[in-house]
Amino acid sequence: MTKGQNVLVGENVVLGENVVLGNNVIIYEGTVIGSNVIIQDNAVIGKQPTRAKASILPDFKTLPPAKIGNGVIVGTSAIIYANAVISDEVFIADLTTIRERVKVGVKSIIGRGVAIENDCTIGMCCKLETNCYITAYSTLGDYVFIAPCVVTTNDNYMGRDKERLDKFKGVTVDTGGRIGANSTILPGKTIHKDGTVAAGSLVSRDVEAEILVVGHPAKELRKVPVSQLLKNQ
């Protein structure tokens, strides 16, 4: 292991071979880190979540440790919470936040400033670009592309009315789905396989497979060109 200054490694942390830790890195108790991992300055791995007094989320005890696979790169000031599972060869850029109970698939790229909230699944070979927001309880399949500043949502009641408490639902983006920059996806909506959302769109209904939608609200424009389908890449 190679480490910088002011590194804090908690008890029972498991470190593989050839791990590089930058300055001021904090790794919490029990975290498992694979081999050939680079964790850059000021990153925090395995942080336990803190519940606000007014939070609607249920109280919880200590969560299991985070697990980081082989060949992972974690950027400067990134935070990965406890009970997150990061698969092999994932790239996590600077200032990213990955919350508890999140799974990230092999070789996915999580861009600068991305926030992935609790209880999400990200498939393999996905690309989530700068400052996109993945709301809690969302599922992204394999080879999904999320452009910069995309916003996904999970609460149709916007924080009011107790009726919302059992109706939270994130978004689903099936394999090969793509969402253009600055788009907004409303709660519970599904973008089916190879469905594509043009930049700046508001998705208020499901997007069918291999269909391009555009606008406010987003409407079908045409089929995705055959040359753009995942199977032809």
C-alpha cells in the first residue's frame, strides 16, 4: 500500500495489493477494498449515513461496510457510503456522492459531481456524466448513458401529504437507454431498451423501446436510427 499524509484507516479494513491512498483519505471500519485501487485526496469511503430529525426515512442501525472492487479509481473528495458495492474497474470522478445500498456495475463511469441517492442499482458499462442526479430507488440497466445535469425524481407529492410515504418510486432506464443533457424524468417513469430522450426534455410518461422523444412534455419524434442501437455498436 502507498499512502499520503493524514490517512485514517479504521479497524478491520481489508486492503488488496497495490492500493494507493492520497492525502487525507478516510476509510471507515470494515470496508473491503480490492487490488490495484486508487483513492485520491480527501475521499471518504464507508461513511455511515446520518438521519435528520425530520427525515421520513426509517431509523436504522449501523449498516454493513462498503465494498470496493479491483481496479477502481475514486476521485478527489468523493464520498462512498456504507453498504455501497462498487464493482471492478469502475471510475468515480471528483466530488461524486454514492449513497448507502447502491450497487455500481463493472466498468461504469461516474462523472464529476454526480449524486446517486440510496437504494439504486447502476448496471455495467454505464456512463453518468457531470452533475447528473440519480434519485433514490432508481434502476439503470447496462450501457445506460446519462448526460450532464439530468435530474431524476421520485416524489409526486413534492414533500407534502403523508400519502406520499408509501409511493416513492424512482426511475428505470433499461439497457442502452440514453438521456440528453438537462432533461428531467418524473417519478416512476421507465425508459425502455434503447429509448432515447433528447436534451432539455421533460419525461412525463414511459419512453418505448428504440424511440426518440423530445419536448415539454416529451413526445415521440421518431425511431432511434438503426446505426445508433446498442446491438450495432
